Amino acid sequence: MARSNMHAILRLEINKQLITFGEIATCISNSSGDMVAIDVIKEGQEMTVRDITIRVGNEMEQEKIVNSINALNGVSVKHVSDRTFLVHLGGKIEIKSKISIDNREQLSQVYTPEVARVSQAIDKNPLLAYNLTIKNNAVAVISDGTAVLGLGKIKPEAAMPVMEGKAMLFKQFANINAYPLCLNTTDTEEIIMIIKALSPTFGGINLEDIASPQCFEIEDRLKKELDIPVFHDDQHGTAIVVLAGIFNALKITKKNIEDCKIVVCGIGAAGIAITKMLLNAGAKNVVGVDRNGAINRDETYENKMWDWYSNNTNPTNEQGPLSSVIENADIFIGVSAAGILKVEDVKKMADQAIVFALANPNPEISPEDASPYVKIMATGRSDYPNQVNNVLCFPGIFRGVLDCRASTINEEMKLAAAKAIASTIGDDELNEDYIIPGVFNDQVVPKIKEAVIKAAHETGVAKKI
């Protein structure tokens, strides 16, 4: 495994009567650690507490060093932190006032008594909240922690660092104030009730890391019962970026989406949303595959979304495992599990094959194994070309819906967003290793915003001219 430049800080409590610091340093060196700095935190006649900064190659090496030190007589590791943990100390976001309060007159304007006039005006006309409160530029990032990427179901407190990170991206890329809210309930009705109760504060709701199939009902209900946009990013953000990449991949392979056989592997929230977007974009032959094989009309499914899937895809009613239905496929899109697509499967695909292996952290097939047999390869990883990353989508799409005060995010707006992302790569730049723009491409958010606003007006859901 390649060495990284990972640093960790070990707080050690050392009994000077039992062990010397030189013995500890030797132990660290023998365990493949490099000492970078030593800080004395507390010093006594018998005991000393020191922070030791070490450079290690990976988390396994860090754990080996910690275990080796703990095995020594006279020293114990009281705490371990690394640069990632240090970034999270105290949380990653904060609220700042737009104006300072330096005298009584300013205090009365922002709070009592003059604020009452503003409240009364909004009470008479609630739409004034968009002009006189944070609502016009505020998004709630809401999760129940049941489907956190790479972790699955975790406690709501444990999901907070992920939601804080999402809020940072909203601010960084689209100057949107986003508020992380992790709910201590997994009950569908309670989640819907809570979000509806919170909605007056926000101009949009970003649902995040909510497990399937509950995520479908929660989003569908909220879209019907609220007058602000509701967007489950794990579904639609992924689907939009995937479709953007597919549009550009088809340009290179000179194929039409209507003529392609497309296999989608992993029919959860993302897989279903990707399929719906493919169908809306004109795809005719999409075959969904999950653990038990191709979803087909000869089966009855407990999951009602799979019933929908069987009735709207797989036109020739193919059956069998992935290794069977992959034959002659032009496009493979995986949102499933590592290693399930084999080289033998890829060899069965049509010429100029397109493979989107998006399982994280390890894809359905590695680019190294697939590249000799495919024309275009995309993954969800940043260390390979063509990364499918939701950050390409959600800042721009929310910037657009907030600016035009859209009541919803419809299929036309999502399709417009996908085309906008694809259009950021000019024909002179487009190649097999560059079908999806980088996350720091400063054209992405403005292009999505303009496209979404245009689609919102054309479909009659924009409230602001």
C-alpha cells in the first residue's frame, strides 16, 4: 500500500520511573512511525504527559503504533487524534451576524422593540419572509442517519459530521446557508411531520442519507405537502451527474441513448433514480439487476418500487444474474458493491462499452481491470478520471431554485441540470478521461443555475420573475 502523508497526535502519559522517552521513541520507529514533534503538556517528578506527532502511512500503521506503545510498561496512550479529527474540533461550520450591534439603537432595530414591526408585516403577508428573513437563502440538510455513505445506519449524532460537510459545500460552491439537522427518529411519519413543522424557516429541503424504501415515501409526501423544493440528493444528485457523464460518453462513442442497452446494477434509491432519469432522457432498454438477478415481470416484489421497476424497464423481460444480462450491453452503471462486475462480464459487452462503476470506496470493477475492454470508465473515486460526485449537482440546482423561488424540482429541471453539467466540457476538451467536469470547475454552478431557472419558468413552477 502506498504511503500517505498522514499525521497523528498521540497523547502519552509516561511514568518516568518505569520507562525512558528513548525507549518509547525506539518503539515508534520500530513500528514504522516517524516522530515529527514532541510537546510537553504536563510535567511532574514521576509522571509526564506529552503529545507526540507522528507521520504514518495509513490507519493500520497508526493502530499498530498505538498497540505497541500500550504494550510497554509505564506508558499509556490517553488519546489519539489526526488531522481529519482536528479539522472537526468544535464542528466545521458556524453562524455569523451580517451586521454588528454596537449601540442601543441597533439593538432595538434587530431585536426589541422595533423587530415587532417586521414580524407583524410577515404575519400579514408570509411571503415577505423571503425578503426579510434568511428563508430566501436557507436550505435544511436533513438526515436520520440510516444510509450514510460507506457506513450504513449510524446514530444521528454520528451523521452530523457528514451533514456539516454538506453544509460547507453548499456555502463554498453556491453561497447558500445550509443547516445540518440530524433527527433522532427513523419513523417515516415522524420525519415527515418534523420536516413540515420546520419548513417555514427554509427555502428548500435537502434530504440526505435516508434508507430505501422510506426515502421514496418521505420525499414524495413532502413534495406534495410543502410549497418549497424537496430534493433527496442520494437519489437525484447521483442520477443527474451520472446522466451528464452518459451524455458526454455517448458523444465520444457516437451512440444514441435510444439504441443502447443499459444495465443498472443495484436497485436502491440511487439505482431507481438513475433509471428514471435515463428513461426521461430517451432510453428504451434499461435492465435492472440486484442480488437475485434481473428485475422482471414474472416476479412479484414486496418493494413497491421494484414493482414499478419491473413494469417500466426490461422490455424483453430478461432474467438471470448480472453475468447473463450484461451480454451486449452498451452501458453498465453500478451503484451496488465492490468487485461484482468481472472481467469476463465486461468482455461480453458491446463494442465501445461504457462502464460507470460507482460503488464506494471500492468500485464494482477496478479501472485497471476494466480499461483494456471498455472505451470509457467512470467511478465515484477522486483518484481516477471521471469522478461521479454529487457536489457537481446540488449547489447549482439549489442556487437556481432559490433564486427563482421554485415550488418544486421537477423532471425537466433535473434533465436541464444534467445537460448543463455536460455542457461545461467543450467538444475540444472532451475525451475518454474527461467526460465529467471536476468539482472545482467554476462554470458548473452558474450553468446549472441558469438552466434550472429556465426550466422552472418553462414548466410554471417559478414564483419569482
